[in-house]
Amino acid sequence: MVERRVAECVFCAIVAGGAAARVWEDPAVVAFLDVRPVFPGHVLVVPRAHVETLTDLAADAVGPYFAAVQRLAGAVERAMGAGGTFVAINNRVSQSVPHLHCHVVPRTKGDGLRGFFWPRQRYADPDEMVAVAAGIAREAGWSSS
């Protein structure tokens, strides 16, 4: 089943040498221009190994992956004369290709991109905020006490 998904994965095809405007590659990652960019210079950074989400990436691969993302964030900013970058990963929801990929998008003040694309909300009260934080900490295997 996994082999079939890999065979059908457009990003695996690019990793294997398929057509893409590559901007960086090393033993851990391949980075290339998005064919439908938010802005010119929009780069996708993918691990060479087929994993669908960040939570599927092996722990020892996280550092090399994010080192490449960090390098590309600076390179995109400098190459595009941008004021900064927007760096984002979708896990499943809104993930157009089921292969982990990080978007590195050049940003300039007044470019029209509205940061987060959803309305913000508040917690009902401080107790709800504490309960949510405790639940996440528990699931992450961490305790603040």
C-alpha cells in the first residue's frame, strides 16, 4: 500500500529526478519552486523519504529537514528582496499533496497576504486555557510540574 502511494506521489517523482525548478538539494531534502506560487519565489521543501506528515518524519530526520527549511527561508528572502518569509506546513487538512512539504513564501509589507487565513478567537476563560494547555502537554509527554 505504501509503495503504491510512493509510486503515485508527485513529490517522490521530483525527488527521483522529475521535472521541477530545483533550488536546493542535499542528502535529506529537495527544494523546488511551487508551480502555483502564492508569490514568485515560493519554495517547497520536501524530505527525500516519503512521509505524509510532520508527525511521520523520523525524529533523527527533523533536524536536517528544518536546517534546510531555515537555509531556504534566508535564501528566498535575499533572492527575492523580500522583507521576510511565511513558513508553513499543513498536516492532512489543506495538504494538497500527501507528502510532507514546507512552504517558504517571500513576504513584503503590503503584499496582500493576510497572515493566518482564519478568524482568531479567545478562550472562554483562563480555566479553559489551562485545561487545553494541560491536555496538549499530557499528549506530548511533558509535565510542567
